[in-house]
Amino acid sequence: MPQETAKIHPLFAVPNLAQAAPPEREFYDAPDTTEEPEVCPLCYGSGMEIVAGKGARPCKCRKQKSHSNLIEKARIPKRYTDCHFHSYRVLNPSQDRAFRYSSRLAMEYPAIERGLLLMGTVGVGKTHLAVSILKSLTERGFNCLFYEFGALLKGIQDSYNTVSQTSELKVLQPVFDAEVLVLDEIGASKPTDWVRDTMAHIINMRYNDKKLTIFTTNYLDERRAEKDETLEDRVGVRLRSRLFEMCKTVSMSGEDFRRTFDQVTPIKKR
């Protein structure tokens, strides 16, 4: 039988792959959208840069990352992002005195035994200086923490809620552990027995552990008018006495800088 006319049983038939198979997809023509991770040009991701004639040293990229992590852990509010010593405006002798004490603390810590109690009316730059101290110390690698006292009390109150899955100790432990703590607006919360007990607990723990603490308050030690309350009225005699030992009291005066926001000429934030 001629070969071209021979019948092939279907079981042994071999399909024509060139005709039966669908055309292959040309994946190699597709653009590569995967972004290469950024690599530091100094250390190439190793964390150590080579300095000619000197050897290896920790790379700047690691230092910057470490500083960013410390700033984030410090819980400094976004409102105070631009606050630093170089952006503080000294307008009178009391503010100059506060500025000098604050900058000195930032430069000389940890060879400093007492913190600061920045005391004055609203808008004179107390929080600006307190945040400036924290930023300076985080740049030097110290573990710092910022808390507005009312927000801290709210966090403790929320910890009593079983749904939140937190506890009072979990909220307070970072406050106890921080090398340097800023408690902003102390005395602003209504002075109930619970508030005073909580305040005493925090202050006594840091006092006993010799941890540096910086306080700010709108309440003064002397009444300017008969209806005014003093800091002692707000925190109690015992705690005010403890603060005298823990901190250098620096009184500040001046106009509320926030009122100048309505003026045509802008000023730097505090």
C-alpha cells in the first residue's frame, strides 16, 4: 500500500503541534513594573560606609533611620513639627531666660539632675521650648516621650474598658521608662482625687527613679487676680513641693503669639 494512502489508527495518531497548539504568549515583551528598592549609595545597604584612609563607620542612612524612629516613638504631635530652638522667637527677658535654660539642658544632658517647670500664660512658647528639648535629645539618641497630660489621663481612663484590650500599666509603662518625659499642660485637668492620685503616681515614680521630667503649665505660683488659681491649687501642696525639688521653675510672660496670626505679616510657629 502506498505510504501516502495508508490509514493510521486514531490511537497512534500524532497531532500536528504547529497547528493545534495556541500561539505562545510573549511574556518577555511585557514591561517590568517592579521597582528596585532604593540602595544607599554610600553603604549599598550594608549599614557601614568605607572612609578612605580611616576604615569603616556606621553609615549616615542608618543614623537617619534611627533618629526618625526615635522621633516617632517620642509621640510629638504634628502641630509641633517645626518647633526647634532655631525657630523660637525671643521677645522679652523672661522668654530669653527660658530659652537659655532649655538650650542648656538639651546640650548638657545627662549631666543634669533637675528638669524644668516652664510656667506662664498661654501663647508664650512653653510647649515650643519643651518640644525643642526633646528633639535635640532624640538627635543625640536619647529615648524621649511627649504627652499632653489630659490626653494621658484619657488614655488611662480608656484602659479600664475591657473592649480596648489594654491596661493602665500598658499605658503608663512608657511614661515611667522614658529617659526624658515632657508632660504638657499639667494642672489643666479638673483636680479630682483620681487626677491628683494619678499625677502623684507618675511624678513619684519618675522622682524615685531619678528620671528627667519637663513640665509646662498655664498656672502660676502667685495669683494675678483674686479669682485666679495657682498651680498649688490645681495639683496640691504635696505635689507642688515635689516639683520644686525635681525641676527648676522658670516663669515666662508675654503676649499670646497666636493672636498675631490675624496680622498680615506671618510669624514662625512656636
